[in-house]
Amino acid sequence: MWMDAAALRDARWRKSSRSNTGNDAQCVEFASVGIGAAVRDSKNADGPALVFPPSAFGSFLTGLKRV
């Protein structure tokens, strides 16, 4: 589900410590929110975020660990 940035204004966003730095950094940020996990483009903090239910985000993380 997409959510407007204003709806996530109080979210505590985190960026991976392994994220690239510099002018061309390609990073996403994560926030735990009441209905699940939100993900947004770190270069567009005022833009929309994708919000996943906890089970879907857990499956996503499990898949990443296999790569």
C-alpha cells in the first residue's frame, strides 16, 4: 500500500549502515509503523512510502538473507 509522507510524519526512519554515501547514493529508509513496515527513497523524504504488513515484510527479509 502507498502512503503519503504526511501520514508518516512521526515515523522514525532508519537507513542501513551499509548504504552508499556520496552524491549518487542509492538508498532506502525503513520505519516501523503501527500497521507494518514502511520503506521510502532516502533522496525523496517528502515523497510517498510503501507500507507492508508485518508478515509480508518478514517474508521479504527472509528472502534477502538467502541471497
